[in-house]
Amino acid sequence: MGRQQTQDELWAPAGDLFSRIPEDHILRRLERVLDLSFTREAVADCYGKNGNASVDPVVLMKMMLLLFLDDVASERELMRIIPLRLDYLWFLGFGLNDEIPNHSVLSKARRRWGAEVFEHLFARSVEQCVAAGLVEGHKLHVDASLVAADASRNSVVRQVVLREVGKLDEASEPSAVAQGDAGQSGKVNESYRSTTDPDASVIRHSSGGKSTPSFKSHRAIDDAMGVITAVSTTTGSVDEATQLLALLDQSQEHTGRQATVAVADSRYGHSANFIALARRGVRAHVADLRSKQHNHRAVGIYPAEDFRYDPKQDRFRCPAGQTLSRHHFNKRRGYYEYRTARGTCAACPLRAQCTKDKSGRTLKRYAEQELLDLARAQSHSDAARRDRKRRQWLLEGSFGRAATQHGFKRARWRGLQRQGLQDHLIATVQNLLTLLRHGKLPPQAVLAGRQVFSRSSTLRSGRRRNRPR
């Protein structure tokens, strides 16, 4: 039976302890692909020329990435465990005798730098995945997920909201093009607000759950390897359908490739989105919100397809042979409404199979109805159904890994802007891990990763000593 012998000489200054970190360690591999040299130039305007020298911005950015890479509980906890882990010391460039900064330097850096630096960091991770051949760029999956704010339900109070009758607040009412048929007057739960985090919306996460202060994280991921190409952060009450086109534009800006197919669930299947996608030439593999599967009001009545439209006379003919003529134009949503003459539906023997409305059956026809019909036909194709099945594990799997491995479902900091920083950092970490799993590293990156980054020259010298077996 062997007995472990204490090897005091291993901890002498001459020992190269960092050589004990294996070459396939996640941080060694990450160092080979991570290029944060842009950080110093990006934040140069945030620092003066006199006074004490700050912590290296590159080191601060690495610390923030470590927070989400290993889902460290807090910044205090991160600073506590850094001296205890050789891999953290090596990754950050600290020696054994170097003083670890106070946890407050991270919050001060975030406040000083602003959101643009973290958006640039995320964009560079996408560019690296594109250069490694991991992004196809033409088929995007889009979805959103609620994130619980750093505030309890006990902090929610009721507030008095004063409105001018007959007018809508532009900030709370999305445009007709973006909102489509999902229009709701005002914000969800606008009468309630969290005193701890006023930026968060009070939203119910599930049908059986309680309303909690929340944000909403929106993502677009590429179909090839699941690389996250676009990220957006809003309050929890924002309809995700309003973010579809913005995510497609952001993805094109990051990848340099225009999407030709958009895949999403029925929350995005509004008429305005269908028309906008068709206008751009993007195939809409989006679940149709109007279908019976998602529209319970349409169950048991004739679908709109059973009404024949006469373009010459601009009217519809119903299954009973009656005529629906143009009644008025809805400017906010961009469609014409067609109705029968008063009393026609009430006397019709097919009324029970045609409408549940006491005033009779009405139909909508958009100004760009041809584009809408084209997009809806694409959404009901076999290819669209296959893509939506693939989306269930590809995109929702991305959210699942973010939640279980990187602390995605709970906000670390308060405020909408800080939540945006968290979403960009988590997306950056996930892209870098995807790059490590599937990407092929160039030779120069491998050589750069073999360098030991330590401030102590004595730790880089000396031979590695083996432990007795």
C-alpha cells in the first residue's frame, strides 16, 4: 500500500507549474482562438493618462467570459477561486504571487465601456465561425426565450398609468408592419412594475406559473452548425414577432450573407411578417398563426380558402353563394375588410358552419395579398415542416445549453442594457465552444496557443518534475 509523500520542491518558485495544464484543456484551446487585442483600442477613450494604472482590459474581458464559461456564481466567487486554479491563473496571465484584483473592477469596467464593446466581441466570434466554414448563412432559425430578472415577485407594485384618450403611445405600440395581426393595445401588465428592476416587464413564464419580472432574449442561429449569428435583448413584454426582420438584418451584417430561408414557430407567423419576408425574397418556413392548429377560433368553420375571390369585381363569394363586398380599409394593419349585406348571414342555413360571430362572416385581404399567399404556401410545404422539426432540437437545444451550462435563465445584473451584455457574452461563449468542437484551427493559431502567458519569468523556467507513482 503506497503512501503519498509531500513534495515541497514542486511548489518552489523554480517549478513550471503551468506546464501541468494539459494541451487539450478547454482554456488552452480557447486561448488559441480567442483574440481580444481589439479591446484595448475599443476602450482607450474610457481611460485617462494620469493616475494609477488599471487592470488590463483584455484580462477583464477574459474574467467576464469565465463567469459564463463555467457559470461561476458571482464575481466575488470568481475572484476567490482564481488563486486556487492554475488554469485560471494561466489563462488570465497571473503568477502565483500576483495580487488578484477586487471584484468591483468588473462592474466598473462594464459601466465605463458600454454595450458596444460586447457587441463587437460577439460579432468577432461570428466572423471567426464564418472563417472556419461553420456558417452556411442562408437558412436561419429564429426564436426567443424569457429570462428571469434579478428581482423577486415581492418587488412588484401596482402603478397608476395616465393615458390621453384616443391616442397611442408610440413607444408602447409597435408599427403595423412589424406587429401584423398580433397587435395589442399597449404593453402587457403595464400597470405593474418591479421597484428593484424597473426595466423588467412583469410576465408569466408558463400557463401555470406566476408573473415575474423578466427580460426576453432573441436569437438567430445558422442551420449548419448552430452558430448564433444575431442576438437582441428586450423587455419581457415585447412580441418576438417584431424582432424577426431586425435579427435577419443583424445576421447579414455579421456574416456578410443574406438569408434565403427563415424558420420560426407560430409566434412569428403573422401576416405582416409573411409579407415582409416575401418582399425580401426570403422563403417563410414559419408556422402559420392562422392555421387551425394555432387558431382555435377557426375550428369548425369554413376556412378562408373556401371563399372565391373575383379580382374584376373585387368581392368574395361564400360556399352558400352569397357575396362579400369591400367594407373598409384598416390603415394600421394594412388590409381591406369584406362583409355580406346586413341580415344575409343571419338567414343563411350554413351559418353554423361559416361563422361564430353574431354580426356575420368577415374576410380580410391585404394590399399585398399575392405576397402573403406565396409566403403562406411556403410555410405549409414539406420542407418547411422538416425545418421546423429540426429547429426544435437545434435552436431550442442552443437555449437549453445556455440555461444549463452558462446561467442563461437568470439575470446576473439589473437593467436592460446590462442584460444585453449578459446575452452577448453567453452567445460569444457558445460560439467559441462551437468553434472548438467543429472548427479547424490554422497552424499559426496553434503555435500561439502554446505560449505560456505569465508575468513571472521564474515560473516559466525550470524542469517539470514528475510525481512518484
